[in-house]
Amino acid sequence: MFKSLPTMVWVIGATVAVAALSPAVGNVATTAPAPAAAPPPAQPPPAAAPSKAPPSKAKTSTPAEEPVVIKAGTTKLGQVAVDAEGFTVYMSILDGRDPSKSVCRSEACLAAWKPVYVKKAGIVAGAGVNQAKLGTLVRPDKDIQATLNGWPLYRFAKDRKPGDVLGEGLKGTWHVLSPEGKRLNAPR
């Protein structure tokens, strides 16, 4: 018996190892069979998740571009040309009028005197301004600027509310325009 002990230990060890590592052998040797589970009740196929519709080819609801409007407005200087918001528009005697040309190109000039830019919607005359007097010019940076009677139009950065005319006469260069596109206080 002691002679076959090593073989017996080896057989018992191998049997235990196989039983532990094999679920089928382990289940048969150590556990009772599990009762058969009832089949699940028939269920309808899951509803498809709502699909996102492909993006519409219609335009998004961005606001439509508005044309630039130049009209007559009243200030302490009398009737002047203003934009749609009522801010005074100015001209510079250094600019060209025939043909229209803007010399305000430096950062300092553009910071103080904002060109009245025109987009694809164009420029239209409001009350008191003749449409035939309005036009545009292409600036050196390729932006388009509004003109009145050939004069490039600007807004003065220090005008804070509609009707302000704080830029009139600055440096002897900047002047308010009449609704006809003439320098308002031109020397005679």
C-alpha cells in the first residue's frame, strides 16, 4: 500500500485538479442539476429608436441681411445724412469724389472713422435721400464702402447716440453731409 502511495496521490491530485478546472466535471460531481428554465415569453421586437431626420436643405433661421440705409435725420446742425440707426455719416475732404476713393486706411484712422460697409443686400435711400446719389466703392482691402454723391461715408466712433455730430470739423478734414451729399458747412 505504501508502495503505491505516490501513484495514488498523483491520481487523486489529478482528479481534484480536473474537477476544479472543468465546469462539466465539477458540476456533475459537486452540484445537482439546475432546473430547466421556462422559455422567455414571446416579445415583440424592440421598437426602433427614433431616427434623426437628415438635415433639411432649407436655410437655417439666421436673420436676413439688411441693406444699408442712408436717410435724412435731424441734428443740432439741421438736416444731415444718417444711417438706418440715426447715426450721422461723415465725409473727409481728403477722400476722392470723382472717382470715389477713400484714403482712411491706417489702423488709427479706421478706429476713429468706421467706414459704412455694404454687404450683398446693397444700399438703399431712406426718407429724404435720392437713390441716384447713393453708390459704392471698393476699398483697397476689397471691402465695399457706401458713398453719397461720390463721397465715401463714415461713422465717427465718439458719436454715442443717434443725432450726435461730434466729428464735425475735426482736424479741418471731417464733415457732416447734407441729405443731398454736400458738405453741410462748406465754405462759400
